[in-house]
Amino acid sequence: DVKVTQSSRYLVKRTGEKVFLECVQDMDHENMFWYRQDPGLGLRLIYFSYDVKMKEKGDIPEGYSVSREKKERFSLILESASTNQTSMYLCASSLFAGAFNQPQHFGDGTRLSIL
Amino acid sequence: DAKTTQPTSMDCAEGRAANLPCNHSTISGNEYVYWYRQIHSQGPQYIIHGLKNNETNEMASLIITEDRKSSTLILPHATLRDTAVYYCIVRVGARGLTFGKGTHLIIQP
């Protein structure tokens, strides 16, 4: 089974802090994704990566950056955390960059609170 | 990605088959139908996907109509652990997913 592991289930940080969310997948997937999920707004794509050191902006990249130094690890960085970044953050991965029918597999999420 | 329409909520008795419908009348020829579910406070879980033919795996069956404008996810013997929000998505490409409101399936003991 595909395993996508997010480093923390719950995280509390202060406004202005630099926050790192880590995600690791163990199935040699090429694609990795970061989403946030908010009540009433559904799932929104922040960034994705289809290869090591490659990244593309999703629908809401402002205030975030990402890093993918190794194929299995994709990090989301909140450069200067703000209260409107309080959310559930979900990492996902899928197999091939060019395949149109590969499902995404999700981690259990990090519930981040910015005080 | 094409838009989907699902009922807001459904009930099903434990042990019975749960049939979750999804309408996707604007689906295009190369779009796949995917089903995910999300149990409270957990990440979404992939269930099954298909293009034209019916599909079955260890979790569920997916029935797609011949015109591909609708589909049904079948959980053959629902258990209490199947209580979740179920999302039907149609998409092509390897970019991000968009979930609608989904169907809240409640399995009754």
C-alpha cells in the first residue's frame, strides 16, 4: 500500500514564524502535491511538483513556498505565518508525471493553528 | 475538469449495499471518473476510478453508464467504518484535484 506520511498531525505556531510542513512518500512517486482544506472552501491546491527540484504553483501559492530536494520528500514552507493560514494541510502523491489516470494518495493531514 | 452532482447525504443499513450516485453530464471523452472518501479528521482516501468500463476492487465497484454521463459507487456490504463523505470527481491530467461537497454517507447499525 502507498504510504504518505506527514510529520505532524497537529501544530500550533505564532504569527510571523517560519513554519515547515514535511511530507514523505514511500512508493517512488514522481508527483507530489500540497493542498489546504477549509470548511466551505473544499480542497485547494497550493503547489505541486512533478520531479526533484521542480515545482509549479497551484491555485493559492501566495504566502507559501516548497522544496523538493529528494524524490520522496516534499516540504511546504510558510514564510511568515499569518492567522489566515490556519487550516488543514494535506500532502498527496501520484505515480507518473505524464499519466492521466493515476490516483492521488493522501496523508492524514496536519491541522495547523496560527495564533 | 467536469462538474459533478451528488446527493448531499444518504443513509444505509449496516451489512447492506450502499449505492452512491454521481451525475457528470458534461464529462469529456478522455476524463476519468474517480471516487474518494474522507472520514472525519483524516486525509482523503482513494477508492476507485474508471474511464468507460465497470471496475471492481477490494473496496468497491464502479458502474459507469454507457453514455458516461453518470456513475454509481457500490460498497457491497457497508460497515459502520464506511461512514464518511464520498467525493466523485471527473478529471484528466496529473494536476490538482477539486472536490465538490460530496455525499455524506451514514451507515446505520
